[in-house]
Amino acid sequence: MENTIEERLATLANYLYIGGEISLWGFGEDGELYYSTCPYEKDMLLFFKDRGCLAYALGRKEADTVPFIMSDKMGLLWVGEFADLSGSKMRMLVVLGPFFDRAMSVEEIDKGLRKVDAPLPTRGRFRDIFQKLPVLPAGIMNQYIRMLHYGITDETIEPGKFVFQSLDPAGNPQEDSEENRERLEHHFTEYERALGREGIIAQCIREGNLNYREIVDEENKWALPLDLDLGDPVREAKDTVLLFSDLCCRSAIEGKLPVKTAKEIQRKYIRRIERCSTISELMKTNRDLLEEYVTSVYEFISRDNTVSVPIRTCCDYIRSHFMEELDLKTIAKNIGYTEYYLSRKFQKEMGMKIWDYIKSVRLEYAKVWLVTTEKSIQEISEKMQFGTRNYFSRVFRDKEGMTPQEYRERARSIGRTEGAGKD
């Protein structure tokens, strides 16, 4: 017999708390608390209500069934989603949290409590509670959110569909009203957590690769923890996104986007970043920043009249599927040409055979991984569909004049020399 939604949520609540001391809450449509597994229920409920998160969540009652991420100036994070109750037209608000995205020092907690005007007599108690709250880095947070959604809907979901609470100029919660909610979302700090991921993102921007969501999602599996301690989680988040905006701007310019255009986009987002007051706002800003740079480069490249639309489409398809097995028949079918005609037309316009172009795209991404990750040569070879390490090394040597291992050692040696020269 199939379990009811209530039974599934009860099981999920037990697993969440036993496995990671992560609390689950259930609220009625009017905001009445039905249950919670939070050991600090009274105090955390106060924060959830007083900071506007509960009101924001209840305002999403009629929205699609997707997870939404909430936060406040303290840096607390919550995740909510509505569940349709069995045998009823009523919906229940299910909330996961609270948690932090990184460990908080006592000084940071005290500073945050002052920022939210917590009454002085309660600060000691809140400090003790906050030090015990779970810490969920971005990759782990995404996994728990997907678990929550599956427990509610019995369906899977990708992080790009998550919704983020944002604030209006008066500091009140408002809906993320972007029409295309399927843009990429990855926690802003992940861009600093993995040099390899930064390199892949930069390459996607240079190419105007509209398939960047899937490529970056793949790289998320190797995200590394960010270990900064600046005393203010929101300020730290802003600084991280500001750094990321510089990476995006430089990559777009390298992708031939006019400097003026790239800088104008960056200035617009710097102003937007500084206006953000919560982590969820910064998450959304970071997502939109990446989307705009990739789209802008793609649109600029598309204006090149020396390459026909079908061949540009062919190049786009290859760049979007370079980590998959590719064959001429499938590519030609997607373009609407015969294999013979596509091969002839591609070589005439691009000055190289289609298979050479595929190899060049794969080699560019392989070089990023060689320099910025600890992936083995064999792993990179497999990911880039070269098969054996020997074949990958032979193709790489033909193009770069050295083996993948030699390229890795040389690039890192140059990086260390440049770093030493700056000290």
C-alpha cells in the first residue's frame, strides 16, 4: 500500500534529525504550527515569524510546488515547500531548518544578533542555540532540498528550479518574480570553493555556452569548502559575489564581448550586490549575473555573419554536448542536414573538419581541469570522451606539443612563480 504524504513526511523528519540534526516543521495555511522536530522550537519559531520568513512562505500558498529558500540578516537559512494533504483540499507548509551555510564564530553570532536588534537579555541564549545549529554547505544543502521535494511530491527536481526570497527596498520579503526560474542556481560561495569550477564557468562564458547549467551542475560534485572568516556572513557573501563578477567580466571580454558592454554589466550588478541584505538575495543575484554574461557573449558571437546560422547551431550543439558521445548522424539530424552536406559545409566555413572541432572543444575544457583540479588524467580522458589515457595523451600532444601531465606541471609551475613574484 502506498504511503500517504503525512507518513512520508514523518519518515523524512526522523531521518533528517537522526542523520544531521536538521529540523522539519509543519504549518497550517493560517500559519498555525502543527509540529516540529526542532529542540529549540519556541526561540526559532520567534525568529522565523519576526523576520518575515513565515509571512513570505504563507504568501506562496497558491504558487507551484517548488522549494523556496529564505534567509534573514542574521544569516539563518530556511527552506519551505507546500504539500497537498491526503484526502483534503488543504495544503501544509513544510519547512526545513534553520541552518547556516558555514560555521559561525561567536563574534559573528553576536554581531548578527545586534544587527537584528535581538533583546539584550536573550542574546546569551540565542548565542548558545546558534552555535548548535547544523551547517550545510551549498552542495549538501541542495541534496537536502531535493530530498524534501521528493518526500513531498515523489518527484525529483534540479537546483535551477529553486525559488529565492528577496527583499523590496523597505526590507520586506517579496517574490522572486523572474519568469524563467529554470536558470542556474548554485550557491554563490561555491564559485570560490572550487578553482576547477571557476575555470569551467569562465570557459562557458568565453564561449557563450547556453548549456552552462548542466556543465556547472556536473562540476558541483567537486565543490570544495570556502574557509573565510570575515566576521559578517552577508558581507562575506557580497565580497564573494563581487569577486565572481570580476571573473565573469574578464571571461566575457576574453570571449570578445566589447569591454564597454562587459563593464556596464558588471557595474549594474555591483550596485545590485551592495543593495542585497540577505543570503537568498545574493544567491539570486549571483545566478542572474552568470546568466546575463553567458547570454550576452552568445548573442554577440551570433552576430558574426561569416558563419551561417546552421553551422553556428552545429557549434552550439557540440559545445552543449561535448561531454557526451557524439556522432555525425546525430549532429546532422539536429541541424537538419545530411551527414555529407554538413561535413562539407562545416569544413568550408570553419576551416576544419567537424571532428577536429569537437576535439578542440574537449581539449579546451580538459586544459581547465588539468590546471585547476586534481582529477586524474584517466578521469579527464573519460569525461571528455577520449576513452583511453594513451589516446587522450596522443591527441593532446598533437595539439599542445606536450603531454597532459607535462601541461599540468608546467602551468602550475608558472602559477607558483607568478604568485611568488607578487609577494
